[in-house]
Amino acid sequence: MKRIITLAAVLSTLIFLFACGQQGDQKSANAPQQDLNVRLEMQKASTLEKIVQRGTLRVGLEAGYMPFEMTDKKGKLVGFDVDMVTEMAKAMGVKLELINTAWDGIIPALLSNKFDIIASGMTVNQERNLKINFATPYIVAGQTALIHKSYADKVKSWKDLNNEELIITSKLGTTGEQAVKRLFPKAQYKSFETESEAMLEVMNGKAAASVYDLPMCAFFYAERGKESMIFLDEPFTYEPIGWAINKGDPDFINWLNNFLVQMKNDGRYDKIYTKWFGNNDWIQAIQ
């Protein structure tokens, strides 16, 4: 009887040790995954922390969208967005690096972490919001139209643009292009690499209208289009413009929103806005 009890005790001990060994093996097997999870969590550190540690705020933009970002006579990037992110870098206590990027590649570049934020007059819309996040809009614009004077009798308002006889232009990959396709499906559409090329097509009589954001249309009309164009200056779309960052970064979004509130309440925002939208003095510096 004692031998049976002893044997049972031995078997119990062996089963216990085997179970412990299995748990140990399972923990060892899970160790690489756990290490990976830790590394992934570390990689998810807020972009804001990375900017401060790096000592540089990297901003993606496409020069050429007046007066948001453009190049002056000396080759320096200037504009409303440039002044805003300059203040942003100061608030972070870091240097500013502006990275001029073609518009059709600007979101992919953000997603691949070539810069920390897009500040390039980007309209907030649902299609973009599937890929990236936006801070609270810092300005609101909308689509307007420049019409060749030969179409003055046919086009009295933007609603008249939905006509199969009309050729309408805009810049490739922009909300201007989206607006044309959505609102004027009957019209013939031609896209261009730059907004200036699209507008020149109308100015030269090769298209009936060009659709684009209010600030750029207003600038082109004032500088080059008064003799041959009509400016439909009442926006027919609502387009909030915001800073874009990679998804899943609430700390950075929170900082940007609070920064904008501070800018608007201490007078800096109004000063920058007046500089670029309140007058045309800046035009001389870029021509």
C-alpha cells in the first residue's frame, strides 16, 4: 500500500513538472511576439515626441499654391502656411525643415514618414481622411471659377457649367478636379499638372472655365485674367483646410488644436492672415 502511495506521489510530481515545463515552453514561444509587441508600442510614440527628440519639425508642402506656399525671387519658400509652421516650430522649440513635394505624392510621403505633417492648403475631405488625420481646420476656402469672356452669355453662374458643350479645367488630384466631376458631369474635363496651366488654358481661349480654390483664382484673375476672363468669385463648395498627420496620434492632434487656439487668441493668426490675405504687397516679392 505504501508503495502504491509513493508511486502515486511520484506520478503527481512528474505531471506537475511536465505542466510547468509546458508553460515555460509556451512562454518561450510567446517571447518573440511579446518583444515585437513592445517594439511596436515604442514605435507608436507620438510624432510630437519624435520631433522634440530630433530637434526638427519636418513639414511637407508643394510650393505654388498662392498665397499659402510659394517661392520668392531669392528662391526662399514663403506664404501663409510657411509663417504658420514657423510659429509652430518656435512653440515646439525646434528647427523647421520645409520639404517641397509634388502634390500627387504628398500623402504617400507622409505615410512613409518623410515628414511629420502636411501644411499645404490641403482641404479636409472624407477620401483623404480614410488615409490620414486632420487637425481642426485653420482656414475655410471653396471652389470658384474663372470663365473665358466669350462664354459670358452661356455661363451666368456656376450651375451653368454642367453643359456638354463646355470644356472645364482644373489641377490633377485636387478638390477642384473632384468638384468638376461631381457637379458638372456633362462637361468635358481636362486636368493639368499645375493650377496655372489649367487657368492659362481658359485665358488663351482653349477652354470655357477653370475651377479652383478661391485664393488662387482671385490672384490669377487680378494679375493676368481681367482682360479675357470673368471671375465667379462666390464659392460653390465648402472646403475647410487643415494640417494633416499620420493616423493614430491623438497627442499630436491635441497639441496642434491647442496651438491653433493659442495662435487665434494672442493675435498672431490675425497678423499672419492680414499679411497674406489682407493685401497684395507680397506679390512684388515673388515676381
